[in-house]
Amino acid sequence: MVLQFLTETKQAIPEDFGIFNYERHDDGSVTINSSTYLAGFGLTKIPFKIKKVVGDFNIYHNKLETLENAPEEVTGDFDCSNNPLVTLRGCPKKVGGDFYCLETNENFRERDFDNVKIGGMLHLEYSPGL
């Protein structure tokens, strides 16, 4: 897959994923000013550090075991479903809408999200052997 090759051979940038409406911060992180869909790319990690997403952030159906580089804040929904997650390390601190964490390898509980401010509903489902 071309995008997987890009992220393995160079530092990925938002443009590699069709993201053009963003601002870069001094620390190298980005704020993306639109809903962002990095779903189904087969990513093993989120390819660049994201500070904030204005809109929804969808990273479902990849090969993520951690949420490292995920946005610190998402104003809409956050969806990390269908990933073999084993930890919530890197999880957003604030999600304005719903938080979807369905079909993961780990049996996450509501208490695991106590440090996340969620404006909507928390959706959890455990699927061992994903």
C-alpha cells in the first residue's frame, strides 16, 4: 500500500492523507480544521502528532495497538474501533461528541476513560482475537 510505504520511509505529513486544512504548531503537532478520516489504511501508528481536530476524527479499521499521536482534543466524535488496541496510551483528553471504542483486543471499561472529558456517549465493545 502506497500510504504504508510513505509512513515507513519518511515522516508523514497531513497532505499524504488528503488533509490540507490544518495549522502546524511550534512543537511539530497540527490542528486539523475539518473532520478527518484515517480509516482503513492499515496504519500501525497515527502518522503525525495531532493537537486538535475541529470535527470528527475517525481512525477505525487499522492495526493500531496504541493511540499515540491521537488528537488531544476532538470537537466532534472520536472513533478508534476495529483496531487491536491493547492500551489507551495517547487517548484524547477531550471529545466533544461520542467516543467509539468497539471491537478491540482489550476489554476496556468505563473507568478506563475517567480522565477523558466526553460530551456525548461512550461506546465500548470487546472482541478478543481481533
